[in-house]
Amino acid sequence: MDTVQVDYIAIDAEWDKKVSSHHFDIYHLSGWIAASAVIDKGKPQGIIAHYKNKEVLLPIIIRDIDSEHWDATSTYGYGGPLMDKTLTDAELDVVLDEIRAFLCERGCVSLFMRLHPIINKEWIPTVGKALTHGLTLMSDLSKSEEEHWSETQNRHRRGIKKAIKMDVVTKTEFLTRQNAMVFSDIYKETMRHVKASDYYFFDDDYFFNLLENLQEKILLITAYQDDKPIGSSIYTLCQESGIMQFHLGGTLNAYTHLQPSKLITHVARNWGRENRYEVLHLGGGVGSNLDSLYEYKKGFSSQELLFKTYRLVVNAVKYTELVADIWFTESDLLSDFFPLYRKEPSKEEVLETIQIEPLAKMT
């Protein structure tokens, strides 16, 4: 009888070799995972499972809960598991059951993963729960320059033309320590302007981690007027899978009227096409909402993908205890936030009696 073998595997060069045998993205590489661990204040860890000579890889970040328990999250961006394409859904469920048992024995309470809209789009698990949050957008880079310009909405065409007319120019380069700091200053001003949560104010160590580990896979496009950097965006590159993705971007408040971000996106799409990438994944709105950011991205391509997350309660007893220790409002308890015990309680009047939705749907 075939059995499932589950083990830890270090996130290092050997991990990257295993990843390279799958259809992967930059989010699965050791360098990216190390940088993401800075954001989530955790420890990178790989999970590897073998079943019938087939392989499943889960890159996770371990976050301590107490001296005995911890939980796992995926990297910032679109991590998700890497799986042998010949595994059936039933076989994957067998593997996931064994992964859950393996993690539970080692003190894990829950597993949360952001699924990759391209790589994981066909996966529908029945062990745990995959939740659809919203839409993301991608541009097909096999199209011609004329086709790309044709699918660009008129408002964006006008913005691009305006930026060029106002002598806004762009510089496309790989990440360096100097231009990382330029980007960081612009990005942080944008985050302050939009009143983003503290989570999105990345420490400069995050950018330096990307520089140290993934320099040739991080593209920076910066817009200038009169030699002053006024807008900048980071794009990730995974030549092996043909995927280019928008990561982070910003514009100085005093120069938003010049619309440099539209010119930058236009230049990025051209660069991806000319360098023979297959797709430019633009991502979605804030929190996967169909908001102004989503509408902005849709102005460059209307090709939509689904963004999903995967949730697995590994230790249901401990999960329930952790939630019960926090005074949540009724709306909190009905929230799809996961794991719920890491949610900041609402400031409304809390419920005196804690009632938790049955966990069976997530296990």
C-alpha cells in the first residue's frame, strides 16, 4: 500500500532545485521566502510530501503563538503549494490529511496560504477550505504592441500621452541599494497618503533582502521629471515560467497629476512583451475588492483571474481555545478572517458568550 511521507525541508539552494522542477513563480524561491519572513516576523520553513513517487511542496513561514504552539502562513504575494500535475484530487486530499497530522504533531494550530491565481487556479481542495476573495487582472504578453494599445482604456491612453508630453521619462533597471532607497521613499509617501495599515509600511530590510537574494528577478521602473524621481514600481520576474508581476508601486503626492504610474505600467508591459514573458499579472484591488485600484488595473487588461486563499485548521481544540480567549463581537465571529485568533477585535460591544462556527468546514 502506498504511504505518504512528509518531512521538513530547509528553505535554501536545495529547496530552489526542487522548486525548479515544478511550474513555479518567484514567490516559491528561497530568496523571496526569506524576505517575506521579515514582514511576517517568522521563520521560513519548507514542507515536502511524497506519495506514489509524486511530490508536493509547501513553502511556509512559522509564527510562534506560545512556547508549544505556532501557526503557518504563506509568503507575501501569491505563494501557494506546488504539486505534481499528475496527482488526482483524491490523492491530494490523502496527502493533505497526512500533512495536517504531521503539522499537528509538531505544534501547528492552523495553516493559511494565498493561492497563486495562475499556478493554483485548478486546485479545489476538500481537505481544508479554499475561499474565493475577488478578481485579479493579467495581460497576455503574446499580444502585439498594437493589440496592447487597443485594449488600453482611453483614460489611460490620455494619461500616458500626458506624461510623455510633460517630459516624464522612465528608467528600467534591476534593483540596487541606491534605487531601492529611492523607491522606498516614494512608496512610503504613497502609503501615508492612502492611510495604509502598518503592515504595508515595509522596513527597508525587506527591500535589501530582495536585493541580496533576487536581484536579477526584481525589476524597478522609475519615472522622472527634470531628473527628479516622481514615481516608481517594482515588478517580479520569473523567466522559467514566463510570469512577470506587479509587486509594489507609488507616486509622490505633488506629481500625481502627471500620471507617471500609467506610463510606468505601459513601459512594464512593453518590457515584458519584448523580453518574451508570457503574462504580466497586475494583481487586484486592495483586499481583493473591486475598488479604484482594481479599475485602474483593468484599464490595461480586462482578462480576469480568481484570487483564493487556503485555510486549514490543524489543531481544532487549540484553535477553539485561542478564539475563546478573545472577546469578539458577533461580526468578528462571522468574519472570514483566518486564523480568527489573530484578528484585532472590533471596538463594538463584545459578546459575553463566545460562539464559534463549527470548524468542520475548514478541517
